[in-house]
Amino acid sequence: MPELPEVETVVRSVAAHLAGRRILESKFTSKFVTPGSRAKLAQRLLGRRIESVRRRGKFIIIELDEGTLTVHLGMTGKLLIQGQTNQHTHGVFTLDDGMLFYQDPRQFGRIEWSAGESPRVKRLGPEPLEISLDEFRVRLKRTTRMKALLLNQTFLAGLGNIYADESLFAAGIHPLTQANKLTATRAARLHRAIQGILTHAIQLGGSSISDYVNAEGERGWFQMEHRAYGREGEPCVNCGKPIRKILVAQRGTHYCPRCQKK
DNA sequence: ACTAATGTTGTAGG
DNA sequence: GCCTACAACATTAG
């Protein structure tokens, strides 16, 4: 479910519901989602007040009056403020007003408490919607291929497979292009494409390609705007040539062989 | 039965 | 150190 626009949508749909609430009880059932002692985590959260909720990259950061709860949705994680528990519910929070559920069939997501900023968040690169063109160009001085670089969270925090493919398509850049070979013009085009795509996707509530929903159970609509991702064999919206799918950095990568050049 | 799926991390080798 | 491939985590859908 979760790249920057989806996580941003979840945060926006959950923030007002959580801010100022007190955690009366919490229960965890997955040793993968909540590594270490689940009882200890629940004990730590008992009675804590939620000060604020924000996004950093693909992480949801819940500031408590003591410590920080950091949530990553992995591949199939959901944070819901309504609904009921099922076999994939691995976190249940009872608040002084309302509930919060964490569901995650694949259990690639994580819910972790830390005294300060989570070490995983510390390692993240800049926010793609905030980085300047100058800094973006400096960070492109690498020999790796563009698709792999866009997926690297220490380069930029928040792009995943969908928005990497969509950004490269919008900028007309082949996914196998070596990063440091981009001309200044094409680097600027990519910078603008990333920000434009992410902004548009947030406006549409993210992409619901299988079952992504925000915290209120509502779907996003940006999947209707996909030009490359998931369109293998379908005609390019610009030139009509079939979209091609290749493997880059072990991830399915969609691009137009005519519009996207190295 | 087999493959791929919105992600991250650790290991090995060039 | 940088870069790449691969495996692992666990489940579902086609």
C-alpha cells in the first residue's frame, strides 16, 4: 500500500483523530511487526498521551508525551480508526476516545517505540517535496542506475516502485540511465516530475492498486493517472508504443522504450 | 504449481 | 566505500 502519497494520506486522515488522545490499552500479536517483547511495548504505551502525528519518508511518526512510536506500513500495512479486528490485525489500541487498528497480512510493517528519533528515520535522505534543485543535482553524482537510486531511501525518502516509475516516465528518462550522466536539463526535469507526481498523487489520496485505503477506509484514485506502472503492453499515452517491463534492482520496472531515453 | 506483489535489511562478491 | 544480485521476512492473488 504505502509510498509517500499513501502514507501522507493516512497521516492526514488519522492525525486529528489521534492528537491529544491517551492510550488506555494496546495489544500486539506479531513477532515480526513488533519485534522484541510485545508485553513490554504495551506497558510502555500504557497511559501515554499522543502529542502529534506526522510523516517522514514512508514512516508515520507518533510523538508521545514520553518517547516516539514509529510505524512503517511495509507492503500491506493499514492503520484504521474504524472497522473490526480480523486474522491480520496485529495491533489494537484503545484510546480515551476511539480505537486504532493496525492490519498487515504480510507483516512486513513495523511498530516500534524509541526514546528519541527512530534510528531507521535518522538514516533517511531528504524529503522529495522539500529538496531544492541544487541539492538534488549534487546528490545525483553517483554511478548507480536511476531506478535503483530513486528506490534508495537514503537518496530521497518516500519514493517506491510506483512513483519511481511514474516520475521517470514523466521526465522522459530511461530507468537504466546512470545517475551522474543526466544533463542539467534532464535533472531539472526529473526534480520537477517527482514533485509534480507526488503532489498530484497526494491530492488524489494516493494509489489504490490492490487494497490500499486511508485510515477511514477510503480508496485513493491516483492509480487512474498511472502512465507506466502496471501498464505493461498497453500503449504509451504519448507515442502509442507498448509500455515495456524489465527487472531493475530486483523490482518490476515499467517504461516507454520510445519516450524514455538514456 | 508457480510467480509477482506499493518494502527493507543483511550478506556476498566484483 | 560503491554497486549489484540474492535471500529473507509472510501472505494473497492471478
